[in-house]
Amino acid sequence: MFISSAYAQAAGAAPEPMSGLVGMLPIFVVFLVMWALVIRPQMKKTKDHQKLVNELAKGDEIVTQGGVAGRISKIGENYLHLEVAEGKDGPLELTVQKSAVAALLPKGSLKNL
């Protein structure tokens, strides 16, 4: 014959109630490691950036995520005006989203650039 016979196995012992929790343990461990190494540092970085953006003031020298350095001339709710150069008709200003601010420079840094 081409088909082998199938035999029923004897019923084993009842599964232990703790075996399901022990089986889930690696999933919990992986989640805890991911939280400690990835999620928690990212939340801290986001919180620090939000604090930086909320503390911006007129006259602060900043660098945007695009690498543009300048001095803040006006601050709105979501945007700020950034003086990036001095032109013959006055300062050259760019309008930038507040969330695009990458870093706050120490006072006087733009004179050294």
C-alpha cells in the first residue's frame, strides 16, 4: 500500500498550568529589552527636543536640521523667522518650522562662522 497506517498515541499527562506563562516569558523579555534600548531613549530625546523648542526666544542662535544657522528674529506659534545673512536691503530672513530646530548655539557663535 501507498498510505501508511496512522496509530493513535496514548493520551499524555495534563499540561501544567504554569507552562503557558513560561512559554510567554521570552516574549516579555524581548519587549523589556526593546523598551530599555529603543523606546525609552527615543522618548527621552523627543522630550528634550520639545523642551528646546518651547524655550526658544528672540535673539537665540540656532541650527536647523537642514544645517542652516541663524538668529531668531520673530517667533510665532508654529513658525519662526530666522536671520541668516545681512543683505544690502536689510537682513535676509527665512521662515522655518519650530520643529526643524536641531540645536541651540551659544551666544556669539554666528560671528565665528
